[in-house]
Amino acid sequence: MARTLDRVEMDKIVSLCKRRGFIFQSSEIYGGLASTYDYGPLGIELKRNIRDAWWRTFIQDRDDMVGIETAILMHPQVWVASGHAGTFTDPLVECKACHHRFRADHIDSKACPDCGGALTPPRNFNLMLKTFLGPVEDTASQAYLRPETAQGIFVNFQNVLTATRKRLPFGIGQIGKSFRNEITTGNFTFRTREFEQMEIEFFVKPGTDEEWHQHWTDLFMQWFLDLGVRPDRLRLRPHASEELSHYSKATSDIEYSFAWGWGELMGIANRTDFDLKAHTEHSGVRLDYFDDDIEDPAQKHYVPYVVEPALGVDRALLVFLFDAYDEEALESGDTRVVLHFHPSIAPIKVAVLPLSRNERLVPKAREVYDLVRSRFVTQYDDAQSIGRRYRRQDEIGTPLAVTVDFQTLDEDNAVTIRDRDTMQQVRVPISELLDTLAEWLNPRSS
Ligand code: ATP
């Protein structure tokens, strides 16, 4: 739907998130921990809905995908084989005057962006967070918090293949936490040291990888559009060859146009056979595929190529927030803040509101609330005027509000449904309420 506001500034999003309970600074009462955030009551509903939408579309609704959940802690050799122990680095420069540190590839000038001081030459800084397992902090017990969820999938390739009897092409997806000791953070939850990823490793026959790379790129672009993200805010950016990660033959990023410029929303990489080969070499266990369809016995065994669509949950959530935010001037002269969330990700689907806190209205509204919440995530609110309550629901992106009034009690046993985006209202008998709501919110569930 057409929006009034072209772009929203970060401080408005941060303030809305705190005020309404989407996102809080972590450990705030102790002054906070830099670039670490907690999700509040509405934030966690939004996050769960994003995860669920991803899981349903890319795992449950597809015959060629399965899910997995692997541990954050892995054998240290995993990171040697994957190349992360050696090459998962960013170029770090430090200001000789104020000692602030920056990623060399994130700044244009040769002088410190903060104080103008001279910078040290870049040195490589490993992004993996270390920890120690067991009571003695010696090098033998050193482990890493995973910097990506992908490796848990690669090391389980043979397990999943044997357990599911899947044939190529097929993929394994997982959602879980990853950790990176990022040099520069900032822009709220855009880049944090602890974050959540939704990753797919899609295994294909070598030679078909470029086609599949394109296919997954198109699928994800469409997924964001289907969830309501504005097309002119999204773009695809193929990586130049010097930008590619050590494992990648080609990578395309889907980027979003934030208030501060274009930023990566997700990456779709063609990782070739790099990871499966590396783990075969380091573990001594063959991670390959036996292809029944190939006649020639010499060609039957091969290592699949893999296409990896990797998306951050927190990054996606930030994009949905930015994209949904709008401020609209009302005829009354007021401004309403509204989040135009797609119904499938909106934290609260329906609000049930009695016209007032009248003692006759409240029991009936409670009855309607019990009915609606049996099917949808619903909020009941009877505090303050009905106008203010509509505004409160608009601000958290609730798609529909159901109002119980005296006509409900005295005349028609019907209620009013108000649409968040158009503010149009229709009257519906309570006997048809659930079906009508289902049709508006999600045609699939009715
Ligand atoms: P960059 O080059 O910006 O550091 P990257 O290209 O290394 O990022 P990937 O390894 O491709 O990022 O990670 C896949 C996705 O995981 C990213 O597109 C993003 O959505 C998410 N992600 C990666 N790092 C972070 C982080 N520090 N905070 C939040 N999300 C992240």
C-alpha cells in the first residue's frame, strides 16, 4: 500500500521498539552492553513469526528440504577444515591518537573518522569468539562459538542422507544463533556480535549449481516481496571477484535501502564442493554422493556442489520494521504512526476492544476475546478512549481490531472489524467472525 513517509530515521525505530516492547538494550540497568539487544514481548512474537514463515516456506512446504538443529559448540577441527580458523578475518585498523578501531573496508579515508588521527596499517583480526570447555583454561580445552550455522549442516551431510534417503538435489536448513567478534557494530541490531541465522545448504549436481544459485536468489527476492517489502527498497548485488569469501564461486546479496543507505539483508553463495571436500580431508570420513542415475561406475560417486541462502533473523526483523513504518496525517489533524506489517508476521493479529469500560460491554467483549484468541494471537484492551486504543494497535501493526458496542448487545449480536491500513470498518455477525477474520488474515487457514 502507498506510504506517506519515504524513509524513516533510525532513532524513531529505536524509540518505538523500546516504548512498545519490541527491542531493549541488553543489561540496560548496568549501562548496557554495546551492540547487544533483548527482544521484548512484541519483538519475540515478531521474531517467531519470521522464523515460522521461513521454516514453513522453505522446509515444510518443500519435498526437497529437511530441517536440522545442530549445537553451537563444535569440534575445533571443524573450524580448521572450514577455513575459519585461518581466514575468517576482517582487516582491522586502529587510530594512533584515540585508539578507536575500524574495519579497513568500511572507511574511505586514511585518517581516523572520529578524530582525524593517523591509522595503523591494516592487520587481520579473527572474528571467532573463543571459549573454554571444562574447568581448566588450557589450549586443549579451547572451543569456538560458531560464526555460522552452515558447518553443523556439512558435518551431518552423511547422517541426514542416510536417515532420510533423500536424492539430489535436496537441501538442509537450520535456524540458530551465531557469534562473531565484529570490529565495528552499530546501526541498532543490524550488526551485532550475537545474532541468529536462517541458513540453507542446498546440495546439487556439479554443473547445475549456477542454475540453482539463480533459482534460490529469485525465490528469496520473491519471499520478501510476498511478505510486503517494498520492491523499490530491495536490490540484488552480485559480489565482485575480489570480495568473494574463501569458499565461494559466486555470491549475490539482497540489499535493503535503509535510512543510512543500502545494506546487506542476506547473501546467496555458491560454495561449490569446498566444505564437503575439506571435511572429508580433515576427518577422513567420505562425504560424497552415490548417484544411481549415472551409468558409468567411475562417475557414480561425486561430491555435490552447494548453494547457500543465508539470512539473519535479526536483520530481516529490522528490515520488516523499517519497511512497515509510516506516519500518516489524519483528518482530525493528528498523526498516526502505523506499522503496515504483513498479517503473517504481525505480532498481534487481532485486538478486541469494547467501546468503553461499561459494565454491560465488558463481559460481552471478554466472551468475544475468548472466541477470537482460540484461533489467533489476540490482545484485549479496554483502557482509555477507543480512538487511542486504535492508535496503539496501529503503532504495533495489529492488522484487525474487533469492537463490541451497545448495538452488539441490544440489536444484532454483531461486531465491527476495523482494517488497520484503510481504517475502513465492516459489521459482521459474531457467528461469522472467526471465518471472516481468517479470510482477511490468511486465506490459507480458512
Ligand atoms: P559482512 O561482510 O557485512 O560482515 P557477511 O557477508 O560476512 O557480512 P554472511 O556471512 O553472508 O555475512 O552472513 C549471512 C547473513 O547473516 C547476513 O546477510 C546477515 O543477514 C546475517 N549476519 C551476518 N553477520 C551478522 C551480524 N554481525 N549481525 C547480524 N546479522 C548478521
